[in-house]
Amino acid sequence: MSTIDPSRLLQMRSSILNQNQALQRAAGRGAAGAGDAAAGAPDFGAAINNALQQVNAQQTKASQVSEAYERGDTHDIVSVMIERQKASLGFETTLQVRNKLLSAYRDIMNMPV
């Protein structure tokens, strides 16, 4: 077994932090520190909540356009079908994301500790 060299460990840490900052700059986030980047970025729950709200809004819009067509307020069947397809696609995507999240959760729960 080899011994751990503290100076080499600090050098590796510094190199990793420099690479991380370079990647953040390349992604357009600026040269923020790790704490600043985490504080400014939305968390996972907020991102999921935002996506669900967008899907809900799309489904509401599709329902309103469909009802307007059924009432005879509009005769544009193409826009009605496009809005319904957008809502359907958003719902299917949400369902697949949910399935993947549940699968990942099950995999993590079944991991030996």
C-alpha cells in the first residue's frame, strides 16, 4: 500500500476545481463558485414542478381549443389536432420520465449497502 501525499491530493483538488470552473464558463454560467452555482440553479423538485405545470397548461389549452371547436366558435380543425397532439406528447413524455424515476428509485433501494 502506498501512502497518501497531501500536497499531491491538494494539487489534484485544485486541478478539478479549475476544470469545473472552465466547464461552467463554457456553459455560460460564469466563474461562480460551487456554492454560488448551487444557490442560483433551480433544484430538481422545482424543475419537475415547472415541467408538470407546463404540461398541465398545454392540456388546458388543448381542452379549451377542443371545446371551442365543439361549440362552433372555430372551424380550424388543424389547430385543434395540433394542440391535442402537443398535449398528448407532453403527457406521454411525463409518463416516461415518471417510469424512469421509479425504476431508478427501485434500483437504488435494491442496492446492497
